[in-house]
Amino acid sequence: MCVLGATGMVGQIYLQMLADHPWFEVSAVTGNTTVGKKLIEAYAGKGDLPRKFWELEVLPSDPSKIDADLVFSCLPTKAARELEHKFAEAGFPVVSDASANRYQEDVPLIVPEINPEHLDAIDVQRKRRGWEGFVVTTPNCTTTAFVLPLKPLLDEFGLRYVNVVTMQAVSGAGYNGVPSMAIMGNIIPYIQGEEEKVEQEPRKILGTYRDGAFRPAEVTIDATCTRVPTLVGHLAAVTATLSREASVEEVAEALEGFRGLPQQLELPTAPPRPVVVREEVDRPQPRLDAGSNDRSGMVVHVGRLRKGSLERTVKFVSLTNNLVRGAAGIAILTAELLKATGRLG
Ligand SMILES: NC(=O)c1ccc[n+]([C@@H]2O[C@H](COP(=O)([O-])OP(=O)(O)OC[C@H]3O[C@@H](n4cnc5c(N)ncnc54)[C@H](OP(=O)(O)O)[C@@H]3O)[C@@H](O)[C@H]2O)c1
């Protein structure tokens, strides 16, 4: 198994989560400026690297140089656009965190608990493109901050409209993403391209896949995305308009009771409860509740659940670990789902 972009912010989390994985063994890692270095040299000062990976050589992201039966891609968008198709063409199953291929008509955009049936698009993709391999994508880290709680609301009460304001940690922008002089003691009320992704992606994820086509869910989303000086954990303040009236207790019950196929299959990276409702008045908080680089970081915490002023509206705050549930962890869970459903070799 190979991690493309293994020396970045998300790459580190993959290696920590995969060090003792029961199904997947890391056989190759790639980078760009660090090609040719040992991984431990490439990591200097950046983060914790499990001892077993120290001696791995950073390879170029070239399919002909890689020996692996599965590829995780956490490449920047431009590199992903150039390289992920090449890997799929060369026969590799690719699970990608990058946005480059998310919106294509034959590429699944997966949250394993929400839309596992969208993986059926892989067959169409392979046939249409003549590929041995395939590309499956995971959402933007901010989409994952609130799309999981939306699923039980959609199923139980119907969902018409969502307004979301995000407070996104600096790690979401990558290791060299936001200059410290710009963000320390500050909030930046704009993240390039983010609001478009956050307004578009949940519609594909919550929609259907039938007769070879994705049909987006009929819900309208307005987003305002901001960057705040926290390290890890994207917080989203959500107001959702439901199709029918529901009490706070009914909504809490729907959120707490939500389970998906990964929980049924007891996949290694699946948290027992994907959505946890917090009753404390001041939770969730990024520092306290973002969890670690394991299944604890796969839980979406929902708090401050209350009725909105308008009819059929509910309000809540939702927190996701952007590096785990929002990137490496969701991709690993997706790969586990691919394997458990017989789609990996
Ligand atoms: N950070 C998050 O919370 C998050 C969440 C969800 C999705 N994502 C997505 O995941 C991807 C990676 O994000 P990140 O935060 O890990 O970024 P990052 O910290 O900037 O890391 C980028 C990685 O890609 C490698 N790379 C850069 N240019 C390359 C090229 N032309 N060819 C091959 N490899 C190249 C870098 O290698 P060198 O170190 O060797 O230069 C490094 O390993 C992005 O597409 C991002 O949008 C990030």
C-alpha cells in the first residue's frame, strides 16, 4: 500500500493510523521536494513518525516506481489532477483526499456511513475510461464537519435548507498553508474555493446513485467559511430547516441512533457511534473534543442542539477532526469498506 504525499500534514496522520493497521501495510511513500530522502529526514521538525517507517525512501509519485496494491492520495490539488488518473490507468485503486476528481460524474464522493452504495459507480468508471484501477474520493474536511449529522436529519425529518458558518483550524490548510503572522490572534473570514465545495459536496453525498448516474439531494446550502487560530478541529455552526417539525429530543435521538454500514461490518477504523451528542452547554471544543489519530478522531461531536426561531428549524454546533475524520481516517475507512465489499483485488 502506498501513500502519495506522505510527508505533508495529512500524510503524517496516515502513517500514524496505518502503523498497526490489521489489513493494510505501508510499502511505499511519495513526496515532491523530499524525494530521495529517508522518511525520518523528510519529517525533520514536522511531527511524529512511527519507528517502523523511518528508513523508507521517499519516492517520486510515478506509478512505474511504485509496488503496491492500494494507493492513498493526499496530494495537493494540481498534482492530484495530473497524477491520480495515471495511477488508476496503471491499475491502482486510488482513494483520494484531494478535490481534483470529486465532482466528476463517474467518481464516487464517499462518507462510508452515508453513501456506501455510491461505490457502484466504480464499475461504470472503469468501463467508461478503460481503467484497470479506479479513483474514489473523500470530501473536503469542512464538509465532513457537518454532513454526517445531516444524514439522520434527512432520513428522519426531511431536509430543506442548511446555513453553516465554519471555524476552521490552520492544519486544514496544509503544513505551510497559513503564515503565522496572518493567523495568530486573528480570524480570516475567507478561504479560497471553500464555500463552493461546502455548498456542493453534501448534495452529492446525500444524493442517490441509480442507473449509472448521481442525483444530488434537493437541499440548498449556504456557507460562510473562516480560518481561526486553532491547530486541529473544524467547528461548524449549523442552522437546518427540516421538512417537518421535530423536537430537540427527537433530533438528539436521531443523531445518537445513527449508524452506517461501517458500524454493521465492524470495520477497524469505524467508531462505534459516528455522531455523539454533547449535553454540556459549552461543548464541543476543538482542544477538548477533536480526539486523537485513531478511532476517537473519527467521531463527529454535536452540541448546543436547540430549536431555531423559524418553524421547523434546529440549530447545533458540530466538530470534526479535520486530519482524521476529515482526511486520512475517512480515506482508510473507505478503503476498509472497499475491501470488505470485495472491491479490492
Ligand atoms: N489538511 C487537511 O486538513 C486536509 C483535509 C482534507 C483534505 N486535504 C487535502 O489533502 C491534500 C494534502 O493536504 P496537506 O494538508 O497534507 O498538504 P501539505 O501539508 O502541503 O502536504 C503536501 C504533500 O504533497 C507532496 N507534494 C506536493 N507537491 C507535489 C507534487 N507536485 N507531486 C507529488 N507530491 C507533491 C508534498 O511532498 P514534499 O513534502 O516532499 O514536498 C507533501 O507530502 C490536499 O489536496 C488537501 O486539499 C487536506
